[in-house]
Amino acid sequence: MNILAVMEQRHGQWHRMSFETLAAAQQFAAQLGATASAAVVGRGTAALAAELAVRRLDKVYAVEHDLLGEYTPDGYCLALRQLIERVQPSVVLFPHTYQVRDFLPKLATSLGRVAVSDAVSHRIENGQVVLVRQLFQGKLNVDVRFLGEGPHFASLQAGAYRADQVAEGAATVEAFAPRISADQIRTRPQEPFRESQRAVDLGAAEIIVSVGRGIKEADNIPLIQKLADVLGAELAASRPICDAGWLPMERQVGSSGQTVTPKMYLAVGISGAIQHLVGMKGSRTIVAINKDANAPIFEVADYGIVGDLFQIVPELIEAIKKVK
Ligand SMILES: Cc1cc2nc3c(=O)[nH]c(=O)nc-3n(C[C@H](O)[C@H](O)[C@H](O)COP(=O)(O)OP(=O)(O)OC[C@H]3O[C@@H](n4cnc5c(N)ncnc54)[C@H](O)[C@@H]3O)c2cc1C
């Protein structure tokens, strides 16, 4: 039994979720008594494959072809399908990225299988994988089991597994050259969509103070900035704050923003929607200020203050100043 993690890279740079998928593959393998392997697809993947060769894996497959230099759904499906037919993994795991959403249904269908998308966790029952998916914006969790013969396909939600839990080891690298011809690729990649320039690296911040819609209006943001300043923290926000242009997009935390794991994450006036939680739940200590005692943010918080932020934050600033 073999678990295959398909890593994502672009122009030699890993997608940050790739190593979360690798950690998951290692966990699946350990719990199932199986081996874990990883695949990297592209052109000139030797350096990336070498990086994987120092992890606890059975094999690293460097799937190489000139036509894989730029991502195309046809190219990736052809290459991965041939690899899967040769390697015969029982479960194939992917990060739930935009690229994977684009090609995974086609890949799974081409092999007569379905794909379980955006899983948030798993457990093993009677030697079988049970995946957990969320429905209705995280209000319901459902268990999903694979039926029939493998290979089984699943993509994993950002933040569901921790990249820092990837185990080190040694693996052999095997080059795999798929057969692809130019006429099989029906799309020509354009310039990729440019994400906003990241002047701020929230990923490196030790303390983050994050503000949500509870702040009411843009004119109140300086209050939270003051709190961040006295704590020596970076300022971040939930999506509605960035959508409204009250803070730049690069400060957004969550599934469509940055994933952060600071020593302390202080959420002020943030409800704790699942799309926000996936970006910050790996923080070492989470503190939440919210006037609603039932806000979901309190389910992940280590410390919670129930009350009006406009009363609490000024008092907190004064108290921190005194301690300092
Ligand atoms: C595809 C998709 C991607 C998304 N990506 C992201 C993402 O990356 N990041 C993200 O954050 N969201 C994302 N969202 C949006 C997400 O679903 C929520 O809508 C959003 O996180 C809510 O932001 P919020 O908590 O600031 O606002 P709300 O949900 O409106 O919560 C405001 C909170 O403030 C509290 N509050 C109000 N007044 C006060 C006060 N005076 N004092 C104290 N507390 C107060 C309220 O009790 C409430 O809990 C995404 C949604 C979708 C569909």
C-alpha cells in the first residue's frame, strides 16, 4: 500500500501548501502501515526532488517533460495519469490549491474515480481512510469514505495539516518521463494572475493583532494599530476589512489570504468563520476579543475576552504600557 503526495511548484518555488500535503501523506502511511511517496511535476525539477529526498519517504518521483514547464490541465493530467498507472498508489493526496481544483476532477475522472475535495482531517477506521469535509460554511462536518478499488483521490484544505510536522529521512529519487505530445495540450498558458505584492510577511511575525468587522468603520482601525504597536505586533485583518480597502490585501489572513503561525494571534472583533480559522488556527496562542460569547473564534481561542472591543482595547493598551 502506497500513499502518494503530489506536490505543487511553480518555476522552482514550492507552493506553501505542498508540505502540508506531504505531512498528511506521512501520517496516512504511518497509520495504515503503508509507504509514502511524493511526486513533483514540471521541467527542471531535479533540485526540488533533491529537497524531497531528505524526507521520510519511500520514493520521490521527478515527473519531467519540456511540455510541463508551464502548467496546463492537459499536460498535468497526462503526466500524472501515466505515473499513477505505473506506481499504483492506493491514495493520492493533493493540496487544495486553485491549480489542483482545475485539473484534479479531470484526472480522477480519466481513471474512472471521483475526488474528495477540500478535506480538513482524516481518521482510520478498520484499516480504511475516513475523510472529514465541511458543509455550509463549516456549520456541518461530514465523514466521507472511499468505495471500491483505489487509487483514491483527495485534496486537503489549507492549514488542515502542519508543514512543520513533515518527518525527515531519506528517499530515492526516480525520474519519470511521461509521453506527451504538443497536440495533446489544448490550452496555451497566459501570464499568471499576479497576486498583490507582499511587502509584509505575516508568516514571519511573532505576534499578530488581527482586526475584523467588529471594528465598524475604517476610522477606528488606528485603535487596533495602536494595540499592535504596543505589542510590537504586525497588524492583520479578516477578509471584509481588506475587501473594503480599510487595510491592504496583503494583510488578509485566511483561506484566500495568508496562513500564519505566530507565537500569539490576537483576534479583535473577528467571528471566526472557517475561511479565517484555516489561516490562523496553527498559531501557538490564540486570544480573542468578541462581544458575542458564542462566536466560533472562542472554539479555537486559548484566552477569550467577551465584551466590547471599544472598551477593552484602550484599557488593554494602557495595561500593556504599564507592564512595559
Ligand atoms: C471563498 C471564500 C474565501 C474566503 N476567504 C476568507 C479569508 O481568507 N479570510 C477571512 O477572514 N474571511 C474569508 N472569507 C469570508 C468569511 O467567510 C467571513 O465572512 C469573514 O471571515 C468574516 O469576517 P469577520 O469575522 O471580520 O466579520 P463578521 O463575521 O461580521 O464578524 C464580526 C464579529 O465582530 C464581533 N463584534 C461586533 N462588534 C463588536 C464589538 N464592539 N466588540 C467586540 N466584538 C464585536 C461580532 O460579534 C462578530 O463575531 C471567505 C469567504 C469565502 C466564501
